[in-house]
Amino acid sequence: RARECRRSLSRQDVQKMVTGTPGLSKSSSNLFRKLWDDSLFSYPDYLFLLSILTKPQQHFDIAFRMLDVDGNERVDSKEFLKFQSVINHSSALISGHEECSSLLIHLFGKKQTSNLKFPEFFKFMENLQNEVLELEYLEFSQGMVIISEEDFAEILLRTSHVSTHDAELYKDRLRERITNSQGITFEQFKVFSRFLNNLSDFAVAMKMFTIAGQAVTQGEFQRAVKASMGVQLDAHVVDTIFKMFDSDGDGRLSHEEFVAVMRHRVQRGFESKRSGWKGFTACVKKQVNK
């Protein structure tokens, strides 16, 4: 989406957004598309929502339970802000305008006096993940119920850090090896995307099955997926992945190469290549020179 100029908001504009933000009972996988520009999100809100898309549910579960001091499996808005800062890895990111936050209003009501239960929050997480995945999928499906294997590869590679040349090699490999295209359904795509959020656990599981980074078969790959996330991937999805990443066609895959490429897919291109003071100064220079 093209970068837009800053938008000035009057008090009436802000009040209209606050009033128009739906409550938790109306949460759905279409929430953010309905809100669109009629909503207010702070930078901490943005980081938190991005974390929901890129981190395993277990991280949120642990943080939630640590803040649930009385054990009633619910938090108020103040406890949620602590929870948000834990997930964002910063206690300093406070916007100062929490009363206008569309995220907090949606989760805790317009006066932010309601409590948020664990199941409600995890349903909100699931809805957000599904909404973003639907948008990605619909971009390629064009109203159809499936996308091609090549489209699936394009979605996985477009936010990776592989070069254009290497990305084309992966896609060429896939085209050459597909003999009977079945396509990828949204459900298959969704399960695979959930698997990628558990990529670190998958990498650990793979080390249990292999020695010194040895290439793995589809069966071993599936065993590691099952061990790391408790469900199996569709066999056709796994076969498609092997057609992309099996460099010599021997039916084995370098899982280390696969994990390295998919880590960037999980972050959707939002991870920083440079951090610390050098990263900060580089960012300032980039903005000044625009």
C-alpha cells in the first residue's frame, strides 16, 4: 500500500472512532477490514498485533498466566498493558492515549472496565491470524477455492531474504517437478502458516532426528512437525515443500536451509536487518534523505 500523508484528527473524529469500535462480542476474522481507517492504534498496539502474527501461542499463554496473579484466568486493562509490554519486550512503550486505543476498547469496552478471559483473547488471536492469512490467500486465489503450488511458493518467498535469483531457482524447481497440480486450499495454507509460528520448536525436533544437519525424508519431516505442534501437515503441502527445497531431487531436504528461509516468512519482512546504534542512525539517515 502506498505511503500516505499524515492525517489530522479532530476531537470529533477521535470520538467517532471510539464510539464506532465494536466490542469483543462482535470479534471476527473480518474485524480489521471493517475498522479500516476508522480506528486508532498506538505503536505498542502495532508491535503487539505483529507479535500475534509471528510468535507461537505458547508465548502468550505463559505471559498471560504469569500476570494472572489470582488465578481466575482473566485480566483487566491495566494488567493487559503489562502483558503487552512483556510481549513487546519493553516496559517503556506506553502511548499515553490508551483511552483511545481501538485495541483496548475492543477487548475491554469503551470505558475499559471489563475483564478479558483467556479463551476470549485466544479467539481474538485466532481471528487476527485468520484475517491476515485470508488477505494473503485471496490476493492469489482471485475468488477461487484453491491457489496453485506456484502461488503458494510465491507467498512463502516474497518476504524472505533470498535473492531474486535464488527465489526463481526455487520456483523453477517446483514448476519442473509438478506432474499433477492439485493446488493448495486455504485450510492447508492456514495449517502450514500455524506450523511456521512454531518453527523454532520444529528446528529443535529436527536435531533429535538428524546428525550434523543431515538431509531428511518426508516421513522424518512429518514426524518433526507432529512433535513440535501436535498435528500433521497435509501430505501434498509437504511434497510441494520438498519439490522446492530438495536441491538434487533425491527425496531428501536440507531442513536447515528450509528453516533459514522460512524464518523470514514468519516475520513477513518486518524483522530488522540492523539493530542497536548503527541500526538507529541508518534509519534516521534514510528518513532525512527522503
